[in-house]
Amino acid sequence: MLFNSVEFLFLFLPITLVLFHFLRVRISSQSALYLLICSSLFFYAWWQPIYLLLLGSSILVNFCIANAIYRYRKSWLTILGVCLNLAAIGYYKYSVFFVNNLALLYGSNWQIEQILLPLAISFFTFQQIAYLIDVQRHQVIEPSFSNYVLFVCFFPQLIAGPIVHHSEMMPQFRQGLQISSRHFAVGFSIFCIGLFKKTVLADGIAVYANPVFLQAEQGVALDFFTAWGGALAYTFQLYFDFSGYSDMAIGLALLFGIALPLNFNSPYKALNIVDFWRRWHITLSRFLRDYLYISLGGNRFGFIRRYSNLFITMLLGGLWHGAGWNFLIWGALHGSYLVINHGFTHIRQQYLPFINDGWFAPIAWTITFVAVVVGWVFFRAESLDGALLILSAMTGANGISLPAGLVAQLDFLSPLLQWLNVKPYLGGGMLFVETWVWITILLLLSVLLPNVLQLFYTQLPEQTRKGVTVAHSAIQWRPSLTWAAIISLLLIIALSTLGRVSEFLYFNF
């Protein structure tokens, strides 16, 4: 069930909210939590009821193993639990990729039937792996099976995160749900902003990204502006799609009195790739750092080992997103970016003190942003050939072309256009203008406007703001008629798009 679907917005959510608050007020908080569990399982089963067995089995097995780890304190139990989780995700997500590549390596015709990827398996599996490791490391345990079930399957964050930590959720379940009118107003406002991001901004620019990548897969030789237009359109589609989902998840959770951690903090404002990963998919970055990078040794064994660990972490982070060489290349790219970034920072501090943050900031932002866009090409393209074709076109290898009508309007630039060997073509002028207008608007929104954390900083629970710092914003949400009108307008515009409902991009991972 999609957050942006009619079934969710007008049936599932209102009914669940009414029943939840009725049970909480008239009976008990515990009965309301039981309702959330049932609602979350129904929410998951709406997609494919049969995979509810997989989710339920995963929850039961991990809960039992966690209790065994806590009771017997044997590291082999933790290894067993992690291996079982990885075996499940390996079978459903990577077995076809592995067999196909093995067959290619040995020149065989082995084949394996395509396996339907269970929704959210990457998220609920990694969340439980983190729990098992924490039970082993810190000897913490959740005795309540119902609380553990809700921790894993809470519907606002079940499908695409945030990847929550048990220490963030379990205390909220135990203490009882503290709900106020402020929680409800803030949650509803954030949900509406997230819905607008997805249905209007992300889906609005998707129509300018998808055809370009489709042409690349078909082997069409793209020109410079078409390739850049497609790559940049996807760059903003992915951001507003996924950050929109994360905002909706945070807002929905607050409607039920539960605080989820922030997952995005204006990543396209980052001035280096390290800062980018502190801002993009924050909870995944935290997971990779705490349970993979540190487990590999972190920075405790010298800079060579540190850089190797960074690279391996990002390589496996790429593989987490999908079974394909493009995802591995994307992870390797970001691993290389991080190594270069750390190396440059060290050199700059030691030998280049004249580089001033003031004048260097625009250069640093441009380098970081272009590096991220290049990475997204591999992330989006369906094949390596398609990605390389787009990147080749982005370098100008296939020439630079502009609509003839636009060239005529730029007559005063004709010497420059001739020097660049810009070739005019007939038709497509409106598409060209629309693409670059959308890109410009979304770039300005991403870089200049405050994000959700900044807008609601004084209103959000400490649990949501924890560990994330933001610059002060003069624009602050307040419970006022002005903000009610703004949020209502965003909601009305978002609801007007429900005739073209689309899945969230991260549902594929």
C-alpha cells in the first residue's frame, strides 16, 4: 500500500487513526499498540499476503536468537543470527545475479527463475541484524515480543526506512505514547510536505528523466544537454522521492505519538562527499558506520587500513541497494570519493593552509555535486552500457545540440555557439525548456530553502533531532492560520495528482 494512494489516504490511515486514539483514550496504550501491530501487518500484507509469512518468520527467529544470545552470551549465536538474515536476503535479492554471473564466467547456460523481491526485505533484515549485534555487544534485550514486533514492522517506516535503532523505539513503546495536539499538527504538516515532494516534485520531474535513460538503454546517441538533463532530472527525482517518503514516515509516526529519526538533512548543500553522507540517508550511513566500518576496524589501524575499510563499506553499501554491477560501481565510486576526500583534507591541513573556506566553498560544492550526479547515473541506469553511454554524452563526446528556435533567440551568442560547434535541431524546444526550468527550480529548492528539520526544529521531539545539526533558519513553522493555509494548499495540490499514483523509488531496494 502506497502512502500516496487513495486506499491509504482515505481508508487505511483515517480508520487506523480513529481506532488507535479511541483505544488509547478509552482502554489502554497497550491495546493501541496491539492495534498498530495488526495495522502494520495488514499494511504489509496488502502488497503480497504470502510474504507476510517471511516477515513473521524473520521476526520470530530473530527474537528467539536474540534471547538466546542474551541468556548464553555465545558469539556463535550472533554469527548464526547474522548468517540466517544474510541467507534470506541473499536468496531473494542476489541469487539470480550470482548464478547469472557464474554462468557467464564459466560459459554455461545455467538459469534460475526470477524471484519476486519481498518488499522491504533490505530494511527489516538489516534492522534486525543491528539488534542482534547490540544484544551481543551491550547485553540489552527486549523482553516484550509485542514491542519487538512493532519495532520491526511499524508501518510508517517498514517499507523504506528510516532504519531505526532499538534504543530509539523500545523506550517509546514501554513508556506509553505521549500524544498532544502539537504532535498531531506537526506530524500532519510534515506528512503533507512529504506528500507534496513525492507527488508534485519527484513525479513531476520524473517524466524528463525516464525517457533519457530509456533511450540510453536502446543505444541512442544522446547529445550533451539531453544527457545532462536526464542525469540532473533523476538527481532531483530521487532526492524528492526518497526524502518525501522519509518526511511522510516521520509525520505519520508523530500522528501516533512516536518519534522517528531524521533521514535527510539537505544533502545537496554538502561541500564535500563526507558531508554528503552525513546528510543523505542518515540512518543507513549510521548503520554502515556502526556495524560494518567499525567492525572492519574503522580508523584504528592506520590510514591505509582506514581507507580500505571506507572503500569496502561503501562497496557493500552499493550492493545493499541492489544486485547489479551498476550498484557495485556506484558504491565503489563513493568509496573512492571518500578516500580522496579524506586524503585531500589531510593534505590541505598540512600543506595548503592558503585555501580559504570562503572562496573555496563554491568550488567544493560544484565538485561534490557533479561527483554525486555522476554516481547517480550508474545508480539509475539498467545496464553498464546505458550508464557509460550517458556519461560519454555528458562529456560532449556526441556533440552539443540545441533546439533551432532557442538558437535563433540566442543570436547574440552566435560566436560562442559557433566556437562550441553547437548544432541546431528542429522541434523539441518546449521539452528542452521544461526540462531545464524544472531542474533550475528544484536545484534552488534543494539549496536555498530550509529543510523539514529547520522548519520544525523547535517543534520536533528530541529523538528526531538527535545527532543532527542544522543552520538556523529564519523561516519557522508555527501553529498559525498562515501555516495552516500553506499546508492546506500543498495538500490540495498533492491530492490533485492522485490520478497518476506511482511507487516510491526505494521500494525497489
